[in-house]
Amino acid sequence: MNKILVSIVFTVILVLGINKVTDIIFYNPAPQTSAYQVNVTTVASNETQTSSESSQTGDIMALFASTSATEGAKVFKKCAACHSIAEDGANKIGPALWGVLGRPTGSVASYKYSKAMAAYGKNWSFEEMNGFLTKPKDWIKGTKMSFAGLKSAKERAAVILYMNKNTNSPLPLQ
């Protein structure tokens, strides 16, 4: 029994000793500076920050001057896989969008909306559409639209202009 106990203790001491010896032989000091440097810059002007925030959050009307429905047609190609914009276009994965601006949300009779969209109860205004296109799942919690959203405010404005053009009664741009 003594031989077994001594051999176990000797093995543990040997492993720990080898570990300490290799730490001494292969010593590698920690670097003095980080390998990845992060440069932080602050916004010098509150005016720049405010205009950026307003263009992202809600002042879509101001962005209409910087884009066009033609640009919106190009951006709408991201939407065309799921939505039709033609006057008598059929529903696809999503509802047909002819004349969407100005009508109530969830109002295409031949399309089965999610409970959240059907119960939302607002009309599609420029501001509503802008918020929804930013990130649909955040704007209307529970919607089944899985689109990630358009992060660029200019792209959203262009698509909204394009949708406003594709209707029998476009909303006034005031």
C-alpha cells in the first residue's frame, strides 16, 4: 500500500514540477499595449447629430427632396420577391402593395394577415411606412413579415415615393 501511495504522490509532484519548469523555459511576457487599438471620436457639432437622428427616426418628408420614385423602383426590387406593386397584382408571400399609402393597415381582403397587423388599426401614412420599413418586427410586434428592414433613410424615402406613385390617389407631398 505504501508503494502505491508513494508512486501517486511522486507522479503528482513530477507533473507539477514539469509544469513549473516549462513555464520558466517558455516564458512569454504579456504585451505592453493591446494588439487592437480602438480610436474613439466624438461628434463635434450637435447640429450634425440632430440632423442624422431626425433623418433616421421620423422626418421622412425632408428626405423626399433628396431622392426620387425612380430610385425607389430600384430599391423596391428587394421587396418584389414577396410583394406585387402592379395595379391588379396578386398577393404573393406578402399582400399586393398597389395603393398601400393612405389605406388602413391589414386591409387587403384576399390576404391573411398576422393578428398583430390586423389589429394595428392605423392608416399607412408616410411616417407609419417609414417606421415600419426601418424594422417591421420592432414597429408592429408580432407581424409575420420577416424582412430585416431598410437601414438607410434615403432608401426608405425612395421606396415610399415609389409606392405613393403606384396608386390611383397618391398622398400629397407636403
